[in-house]
Amino acid sequence: VEETYIMVKPDGVQRGLVGEIISRFEKKGFKLTGLKLFQCPKELAEEHYKDLKAKPFFPKLTEYITSGPVVCMAWEGVGVVASARKLIGATNPLQAEPGTIRGDLAVQTGRNVIHGSDSPENGVREIALWFKEGELCPWTQAQAPWLRE
Ligand code: GTP
Ligand code: MG
């Protein structure tokens, strides 16, 4: 089944938005399989965002991601990657629709509170990058029959 890497960025932690953000994914019906508060080292931030290395904002981006603890999450479910991106909203929070996390809770691209994997392949890659083997916890969701027929 599909999995995605979701991360509350340092601004989301500092602004007290962790519970609200987790709640949106829980209420939607996805399954949480990994969760930790974590101070990201510079090297990991650079590896995670390596596709953006040539961008002018790359140094500011890695500085931002390492500026305080993040909340790392693995979420599982049918179609979870694309659905999470919809719940998160556009990269620029001013362009993100109301009702989305960025649309409701942020105002600037450089402080957009949350990350979500952009493809199932990157979901797998990023979960392996941010979590060690024993940190993930598979479990059976009791509400599963009430989520899917
Ligand atoms: P992520 O879920 O964090 O990967 O965001 P995204 O997929 O919506 O956007 P993208 O992968 O293109 O960019 C990654 C992150 O870099 C964004 O979420 C922003 O935090 C940051 N970023 C992107 N573009 C800009 C920019 O023009 N200026 C600044 N300061 N930051 C940017
Ligand atoms: Mg991205």
C-alpha cells in the first residue's frame, strides 16, 4: 500500500500547529505508521532537498529546515501521496486554497509549515531517509472497514 513522508517544519512546531496538522490526516482516514520529534542535521536537509540544490533559495531552505525541531511522520493509505498534497495545498501559501493546511495556516513560501512527498517513489525514499528500521510501527487500523467498502 502507498506511503508518504509528511513533516511539520520548524515554524509549524514553534507555532503550535503539530496537533492540528496531525489531526487533519487522522480525520481524513489515513494510517500513521511513524512519528517523531527530531532536530534535523544540515547534511540530512541537504540530502532531502537535493533536487533543489541549484536553486538560489537552497541555503535559506536548509537553514530553515534545521532551525528547530521538526515532526517526522509516515502515513499510509490508498492514494495517500496525492491526497496529502491536496490537503497541504500549493507551495506558496498565498496561492493555497482555503481549507488546505497552507491555505489556512501560513502566508509565505519560505515558512510554509509542512512538507509532503511529491510521488510514491519519493514517499518510499524519504521515509527510508528520515526513519530507521525499528522506528516504524505497522498496525491494523480498527476503523478500516468503515473507511473502505
Ligand atoms: P515540500 O513539500 O516542502 O517539498 O514543498 P513543495 O513540494 O510544495 O515545493 P518544492 O519541493 O518545490 O520546494 C521545497 C520547499 O522549498 C518549499 O516547500 C519551500 O519551503 C521552499 N521553497 C520553494 N520555493 C521557494 C522560494 O522561491 N523561496 C523560498 N524562500 N523557499 C522556497
Ligand atoms: Mg517538494
